[in-house]
Amino acid sequence: MLRLVGALALVCSACAGALHPPAAQPSEAAVHAAADVWFRTAARSGSGAAAFQRASQPFDSAIYGDLERLDPRGQIVVVWHARTHAQQALLHQLVDRFNATNPWRITVLPESLGGSGPLEAALREAVALGRVPTLAEAGATQTAELAASGALAPLDYYVLSPRWGYAPAALGDYAPAVLAGTYLPELGAHYGWPLERSTDVLFYNAEWLAELGYSAPPATWEELATVACAAAARPFSDAKGGGSPVGLAFVAEARSFVTLLHGQGGSVLSPDGSAYTFGSPEGQATLANLVDLVGRGCASAMDRAGARDAFGSGHALVVLEAVHRMPAYEQAVGRGAAFEWGITPPPRGTAEGRAVLTLYGPNVAVFRTTPEAQLAAWLFIRWMSEPQQHAQWVAASRRLPCRSAAVPHMSAAFAADPAYERAVRLLALASATEPAVVGYARCQPAIEAMLRNSLAGQDPQGELSIALNACHISLREARP
């Protein structure tokens, strides 16, 4: 029951060295001076640490206490998460190891809420009643909502702490997009630490491509349109069951649109989080390309299960889907047409452009309770994000690691699943993230309605304007 080990355990944070308290305890007066040094060092390093933005919020002793002199010994950390079955069992193993070995005798008590929906509802109720856990798994949007409500402790000064945090070099192997994605611009601080990440890529039927005369998967929108229309005109020779051939099976979700928009060189949100920007020429081009492919019969909008089954049976040449769903696709292909398949980055706008991966995934967030309990939760996060623990966690669920130092510990997973290694190696292309702002949960349905209506024949420009207006309203109404 109270054994939540995972969700929050997986916190993707690099841990510098062993977690043994140093003899020296810097005074709290040195906090800002230490931060100055930290950011100067990070800027010079040219590493991932340079993506960790400086908080606009000042150090608040009401939140952190006398941070450098706090004693976390004997604290109990209650963790709420959404994991079940094998992931929950792995979390338990990791939590047990932390509880048995940490030098502060901190006890972590994990509790599964049985899924993301029940967890989200339980967290809202807990905040309303003032009965929050110490730590919880939360998606990017809910992390922003909880932070805006004042329920969460910013993590910035834990990260920068000379005693409890990370040196820039220790944080330097994190993917820059991972660190940048934990910063909430409207609140001026980092809330939540990355638990794991995933990204959407193109799954493609390599044998069907070869039959069509192509030796490599499509890399640009023009190439995607060419091979998709060729596939719609020439079915795969080993396709199983009934069904018409389609070049691109498209799952009309906000995440899919965001991924393709970033590939076009566009953005969803302004850097300061003050406005949605997907009404740009890049956003218009992204929607127009999808409408064109569907209109010509080269692509078809499907739900997630339908797209997977169409691909597995050999009736869909290409699908845009999450890398962590590769095991499900492998099973679908095995049950279906049993062909050779692969993954490749989403299409870029032009041949001269660059491929972009868009990262997304849950965070682990520290609730405002007591300074000692919050520190204990942070120390658990640090431990769980050490390379060995982090590698064990992400490999088990085929998620992407947040830091490169975990990769050498993933050789067994790569040997068992070469496609997973390919996905992890694509992390070098990760330079974008899903929006993490209050109100994005109400913007996503507007984007999805835009996709559905446009692909069903409504005016794309009009639908884009409607979605953009709805998202701007949600942003204004949700402002903290």
C-alpha cells in the first residue's frame, strides 16, 4: 500500500557523488553568493547545466528553513504515484534499497493511486483539504497548476545548495531540453524534477519502403508526402487481413501537432510563457500539410489502437507515435505482417532544417510541508536519479533517460532491444518540450478539435484561429 517506490523515485536528477553530509556547513547568508558562483561556472561549462535557468524568486526561509544546517534524519517521505504492476514492483525495490542505505535514516513510503486519472483527482482533493503527501508524481501541466496554487516547493535552491545540491559538472550530463522543461516561466522557478522522458518519432515499415523503391525513411515533409502517397497507391505485398493501404496513420492529438510543429521550426508557446504562438506560418504549414495528405488519400486520422493495428498488419506505412510504445508495436507486427520496421525522427520542414525531438513526461514534485521533510524528499529524488538507479527505472519501461550518465548502465536493455538503443541515441536531437504552463490542459482539447475539424473538411485557417483564441483565453484565466 504505502510502498510507492517508483514514480517519484525515478526522478531524473544527476547526483554528484555519494550522499554523505560534508563536515562544512555553509551559512544561509552564503546562499546567494554560492548561487552566483554556480551559474557562472555553469555558463562557462557549455554543458547541460547551462540550461538550468536562474529563478526570479528570492530565497525564502519560510519554505526552505535554514537549508544548509537542516537535519533530515528520521524524516518520513510519503510518495503518491500512478504506477501499477511491474513498474510498481520495481519502485518498491528501489525504495527498499534507499530506505536501507541512506545515511539519514529517511523512510520513504510509496503509495500507488492506481493510475494517472485517480492520482490527479487525489492530488486536487489533497490540496483542497490541506492533506498533501510529501512527494508526488505529476504531469507537466498538473505540476504547473499545483505550483500556481502555492502547494509546491520550488526546487531551485535545493539544486544550487552547496551541501545538498549539484555542482554544475554533476548536472552537466542532463539533456538541456530536460532541464529547460522543468522551468515554469510564469512562476520564475523550477517546480518538479523529471522522472523520465519520452518523445514521438516516426515508426516505418522498412520492407514496404523497399518495395516502393526507397532505401531510407522520409526525413522531410516533402519526402513524407511522397512516400505516403506512393504507399496509398501500392499496397504492401505481405499485408494481412482486410483494409485499404494508407501512407500515414495519424493520431489526431495535441502532442502529435506539437511534435510536427517543432519539426517545422515553429513553437507552441512564447519563451516567457505569455502567449501561444502556434498560429505562426509554421503552425499554418503544419496543419496545411496534414490536411493535404488526408485530402489526397495519403493519410488517415485514426485513434491510437487503430493506428497501431493498421501498422502491424501492414496497411499503414508510417505512424507518428511515442518511443515508449515500441514494445506494443513489436507485438502488433509479430501478430500481423511480421515485417522489418524501424524508427526515425519526425519530419523536418526542409532539407536544410534540423530534426527536432519534443520531450515530454512526468515530474516528481515536492509539496510544501516542513523544511526537514522537503529536504528529505529532495535527497530521495537525488538518489533515484543517480545513473544506476535512473537507468534501471527508464529501461524497464522503455522510457528515455534524462541524463547521458545513465546510458552506460543500459547495455543489457540495448542488447535485448536494439530499437530501444536507437531511440535513446536520438536524444541528441531533443531540443523542444511540451508546454508547461498553467492552463495548457484546457488548450489541448482546443488543438485536438482543430485537428479533427480540419481533417474532416472544415476550413483549416478558421479552425486554427478558433483554437488559438481558446488557448489564449485559457492562459489568461489560469494566470496565477
